[in-house]
Amino acid sequence: MLSVESWTLDVEDCAIVTNSKFEEIAGILRERQRFAVLGHVRPDGDALGSQLALALSLQALGKEVRVWNEDGMLEKYSFLPRAELLTKPPSAPEDFDVAIALDTAIQNRLGTALPAVRSSKIWINIDHHVSNPGHGDVVYVDSSAPATAEIIFHLIKSEGLPFNRDIAENLYAAISTDTGSFQYPKTSARTFEIAAELIRTGLDVGRLSQQLYENYPRRRLELLRELLRTMRFQQEGRVASFSLTLKTAAELGVLPEDNEGLIDHLRAVRGVIVAVFFEELADGKVRVSMRSKTDVVDVCATCQKFGGGGHTLAAGARVRGTLPEVEDRVLAEVCAKIKSLKSLQC
């Protein structure tokens, strides 16, 4: 078992893009009483698991904690320990000593949770997105971390904050999902060491994995079938895309969370370098999700041109326009990048 001291040394070795320290963050967590722990809209496993893990540690310190995001707890992750803590924010704002944004690159990605905590005295920003500009009073952004949950683990262990099996299960689910079940390039030896530490608390990895990866509703498979009908390949098969209309989503009765991970079917095709998923939204925008197999093609930089961001190999944006218009604009940008790298193969 790794010692607390070894985790502290690992933290110092990380590529930290701010000068905030864990000691400062832990001091605030211990000294203040009322907290709001927030995550981004359309949350994924990393956002939800990180929120619950930190909230449970704060509760064990005797703190008053609210755990909010715009969408509330997703059906897929409702098995997580103390999932009932995570709810949608109220319409009326509340007063907090501290608001903590987790896994959220830019503040407006907090959605309706943002106005609910506007009067918070201190803002803490903990994240792993390279596009995070450093919003907040106290900031810890490590873009080398494969998941925000890995940062939360280091914070808890290095600062001696409360840690138990429920916290471990939430962190494991968060890290597993954001690393593609420990497959994505940023997965490191440290990631596996953390997973081992979490498993030693008594986690049932088989049960967790079944809940995360073998418990999808049938509508998700029906959604994949319809997406594949729209599949397109460009640039000699190096760019792949598919799209979802509002009409199809309504007919299938899909939830936003049903889309999670489906883009990987495109990314997994031999020869594909960039995969793009377009989803028509009710507000006149199109949600764009993008994946790359190589950091030579930085999809974060591409998405930033459309007002989005994320990671070098996984990014997204919400672009105003009709579905065909946005598809044409975004794919033209992607194809131009690929075309400029004629010899690039994957």
C-alpha cells in the first residue's frame, strides 16, 4: 500500500498550471462550514463521481454540503454511493461560504447551478481540462491528470481528509469512465496505483464494471443503430462522423446520457483519426463532440474555434445553427486540418 507521503510527492511532480496549493484548499475545507459542490452540464462519470466523493469527505468533516448540477443525477450513475445527495439546483439562490466547481473548464458550463451560488464568498476550481482559463479564487488545474477524480484523490490523501469505501467507489467509477476503462493515453502508472488503493478498501470491481459498462437500456442500442445510418467518412476514411436529430431522439425516447461513449464506435475504426458526433439541441444549437487518435490533431484547438474546449484528444462545443450548417462548418475545419497532414495515418 502506498503511503500518504508518496502521494504528496506525486502531487508535486504533476504539471500544475496554477500556484494554488493543496494545503490552501484543505485549509478552506476545514475552516469554512457551508459548501456547494458543483459539476458541469451534461455530466459524465468523472464529474458526478468527483462531486460525490468530495461531498462525502466534507460531510465526514461535519460540514453542510449541497451537491448540484443542472441535470441532477443521471439514471446510469444512480447506483453510486449516496447518489441521492446530487440534485438539480433550486431556482432561488442560496448563500454559501464556498462554491467548488469540479471538472468544469469554463464557469458557464455550470449552467443553472451558477446563479444559485453567485453570492459564495470563495470560489474553488479543481479541474483537468487544458482549456480551463483558471476561473475562481483558488484554482488547481492539472491537465496531465486523466480525470478530475485523480486530483480529488490526491487532495484527500495528501491532506489527510476523511476517506472511506463510499468515497473510494465514487472515485473509482469516475476514473474508470474518464480513462475509457483505463485505456486512454493519459492513463499512467499512477492511475493504476490509485485504482489499486481504491480497490483495497473492499470495492467489488466486477459489480462496478457491470453497472458502468453492461447495464445500458435497450434504447441506447436502438440509438446506435440510427446513428450508424447517418455515418459519413471523409478524407480517405480519416474523418468519420454521425448525427442525431431532435426528431430521432424524441421517437426513440433517449436521454442525453444515452449518447455517452457512442462516438468511440467511430474512433475505433481502422484508419479513422478524428471522429465527430453532432447532436441537434432544442435551443437552436448543435452539440459537437470530437475525438482524435493523435495529439498531432488537437481537437481542443478545433473546438475552441467554435466556442468550446476540452482536451487534446477529446473536446466539444455547442454551436448555433441548423444541424446541416454546423456539420458543414465543423467538418470543413476538421478536413482542412487532416488535409494539411497528408502523410498522417492511424
